[in-house]
Amino acid sequence: MARLAMLIDLTRCIGCDACTLACKQENGTPMDVFFARVLNVEVGTFPNVKRLYIPVLCNHCEDAPCLKACPNKAIFRRPDGIVLIDQNRCRGTGACVSACPYGNIYLKKSDSWYLDEGTEYEERFVKPRLRRNVARKCTYCAHRVDEGLDPACVVACPTTARIFGDLEDPNSAISTYIEQQKAETNRTPFPLLPEAKTQPAGCYLGPMATQTPTSTERPTSPTRGASPKRDRPLVGTPTVLAVLALLALLLLLAASSRASETGSQGGLDHYSTSTCLGCHGVTGHGGMGPPLVATPLSFDEFKKIVREGKSMMPKTSASDLSDEEVMLIYEELKAKALDPSEIPLAFQVGRFLSTKNVALIFLFVSLFAMVFAIRVLAYWVGVSGFRNLLPHLPKFGVVKAGGILLWSLVIDGFLVASLWRRDKFRWAMHGLMLYGFTGLMLADTLIQIFNPTRSEMPLFSPLKMLPIVSGIAVFTGVVYVMYRYKRDKFIDNGLTLGRDFFFLNVLFHTVLSGFLTVVMKRAGLADWVMPIYIYHLTAVALVIGTAPFTRFAHAFVVPVMVAITRLTEAITASGADLGFEREPSPGRHHKSLRIANQVLDVVDPDHGEVRLRYYP
């Protein structure tokens, strides 16, 4: 499979900005938007001063953070490695802007142009395809690549500092040049910001003091065939197998429960007409609850549990079951011998799922998810360059910055303002999942406080209705998203589809099994209650435990990324730091400085102070 990439030889770059102008001409970008920038880096102090030019552009990463951070699947990766932004799908959320560690994604609320009236080329070709307030970036001139041509910046470079081609093809211009430089100059390519772990397609060769004639010879570009199409691969097989395994376990547990109860009831006449069998099985050998036959309890202890309830068992009033009936049931159960072979497998598994044990299991799962969620969030904050932004906050105002972050977390994160502005129906469907899941977590917290034993509650109790209504909302939202995934031929972004399907399937089965557990208990279908309950707990544990690694992570990653984007925009607009205001594409000064320092660490480890010159 092709892996299109660009190699930049820093020895050849003379800082002429021909690439920048060629990109401007080819893509017709507005003011302050430069897909092909050249960093003018000044190193050291007088009289020991050096200058280095570092061309930067989208690196079309194999593990692109912008793609993973996009909540709308507007960013996708083609089979040839080119990462593109679908201008029609983008909702202008802004998470991708901070997610790009290189600062090569641009999002402007409004466009400004150099002239009041555009040329015919701009009016007919450029402006119609540049939508307002959507993310943009370098495309490797995909429209040219599809015709077998090199990107405009590569063609325009007078010193051949940019070499473009297929890294997977040993005969391509880029592969040949890399091997040639290894042999002649002992130089090997290095990526930008390797700590970001993005596996970028863009790579660099450090400068050298002297050049041989062959090292400066223009590489030849082989003819490329037609561009690979964006096919949708077969995905989701592991998810389907996992779901089938869960269903097989469910059927096995139910079958074992049914098989254990096909025998004689052994004289349990009064017991068999009571509601007790709903949880304790038809033969009294257990189901949702423990076996009751040959009970060691005294009658008073037995009666107390019936009247007051215990753990998840609801209390039963005398109007529902008289003392005489309780006595008859007790005597029947006491007289019947316990047969271990009749205890359902469902109970043998479920007896470990006491309220305390379930709480401990989910405490462990939650702690596991929390630890990895913190690690994931730390990675994303690191990728965003927030640490490099911190030194600029005192000039802007730390309290003011905190207010902007908090406001954005609520408005852009929890309320999803960008989606509301662009597509209110999508916002509503998204809200069903987001706010429904929030309702489920709130309900579980309230139940833990006001009903710690998880005893049965009336159907229309607020603590009962909140999870039911929230579950219906989540279920509706999940069904809609699954339908959209099935109908949308561009839903595959080339990187995360498998994990997205896994999350949707597990969330679907979590809500479905929760409803089935309630229905089975109220319908008195004792055979199915415990298997479905185990199935439900397994699904919930999967949702929580895998949260940091699936699309669930968007719930906390996207709001943080958007908040950092809003803070950067505010710092740029305030003029508190001239570096952010004066650079050609305002808002990425801290990331450009980070890149400059990293490149100098590679090519000149003993370098002095690094500065960016925007007006040489």
C-alpha cells in the first residue's frame, strides 16, 4: 500500500518562501491562512548568531491526533496516507486545532481577503469550496496527486528542498534520495516532535556544512498511477464475536437454570404459588437469590427478612403474604432436602455478585478506567502544546484564562455549541446519548446514597424513573448513530472505525440488558433474570473499562481540546504576546517555537537561545 510522504532537506532551504506563495496560489487561501509556512529561526546571541529555515506543513500522520479528536468524523485518512478534512462534514468544533501538535490546522470564524474583489479564479474555484468557520489544512495538493502531479510547493521550490513520493516504493524519488543521502552524507531523516507519537509522513534532513554535486541534483519523480479510492474495509469482526460470546453465555446460563428446574417441585405447593419463586427458582434451589430449601434460618428470622427485605430483596407486607402463608412456605422449604445438582449455574456464578462484591468489582474497573483516562488526557494536553502556552499566561491573566477554559468546557463541551449552531437535529441525537448517559450516572450515584442495598423500588419512584428515562434516551441515540453509521458511506475515517463500532455495540447491549433485567424481574421470568443481570453487569464493566480507548474518550478529550483552542484564540486576539499576533498564521506561535527548539536539538545540540523572526 502506498505511503505518500514529503522529505525536507534543511541544507537546501534558503527561506525564499516560494513554496508558501505557490501554496497560496494553488489553494487560494484567505489572509492569515498559510498551509506551507517557513519558520525563520534565529539561534544564539550576538556575535554568535545563526539562522535556520524550517518549512512546515501538515505531516499527514499515520496516527493522526486531529483525526482521532474530531467528534464529527470530518477528518479521514486515505489509503495512500493523505489526511483530509471533509469541508461538508466539519462543524467547526475546534478540537483538531489543539490536537495537532504541529499547529498546521486552521479554523477562522470569518475569512478576510487581500482584495475587495477576487479574481475569476478565486470567485469560481476557491471561495465556493472554502466554507465559513470550518477547519482547513494542507492536503498534499490531493487534487494534483490524483492526476499524477507533485504538490505545488514541491514544483515551486527552486532548490529542490522538498522531495515528495511513496515511501513504500524503493524506486520512488523520496526513497532513492534517502538512501543516497545515507551513503553520501551520512544523514538520516528525522520526524518532528517524536514524543507526540503521531508517525508523521513528513520528515527532515539536517543541514550540512558542505554539499557534493550529486547531493544537490534534482531528484526525478516517477510517474504515479491513479490515486487509491477511499474504500470501506470490513470492520467490526472482533465486536461481533464478542457480542456472540456474551449471548452464548447468556443462553448457557438460562439453559442450565431451566434444566435444573425441570424436575419435580417435591411438594412445594404453597411456595410455587408465591412471588418467591421469581428470584429463588421454581424448586427453591436459587435463581436471582440464594437457595431457600433446607434453610437454616428460624421462622422468626425467615419472617423478618420477608417483612423487612434484605439486600436486593424487597419487603413483603402482610396484605401481600399473610403470616399463615409465610409459615406454610417456611415449613415446605425447611422440610425439603437441598440437592446441589439442582442449583442453577446462573446462581453459582451470581452468588459472587452480592451488592458488596459488585461494588468492589466496579470500584476496581472505575479506578482502572480513571488511571488510563488521566494518562490519555495527559497525552492530549501534551500534544496540544499547553505546556508551551503556560509561560504566556501571566501576560494574558491567569484568572482570565481559567474563566475562558471553564466557560468553554461548559458551552463548547457539555452543551456542544458548535453542533447546535450547524445541525440542531444532530445536536438533539447527540444530546440523547450525552445527557442520557449523564442521567444514568447521576441515577446510580443517587441510588448509591438513598438505596445502598439496591432493594426493589416502585416503578414510578423518581429513583426508578430517572434511570429508565435516561436509558431510553441513550438507547434512542445509540440506535440513531448505528443507523447513521450504516447509511453513511464516508463514516470510515481510516483509523478509528473498529473502536467506534465496539463502543456503540457495547453501549447498545448495556442499555438493552438493563431494560431486559427490569422486565424479566417484573414479569416473573426467573429463568432469565440472573443470566441477563450478569450479561448487563458485564456490558457495563466493558463500557467503563474500555472508555479511555474507545470513542467514549471524546466525552472528556474533545471539551479539553476545544477549551485550549478557545484560550489560544483569546490570547492571540488580546495582543498580550506579540509572537501570537505577528506570525503569518496567528495562534500557533508556541507550537512553532516548540518545533524550532526540537529541530535545533537534533541538528545542533549545543545551540543557544532560539527565537522566531516573523519580519526578517
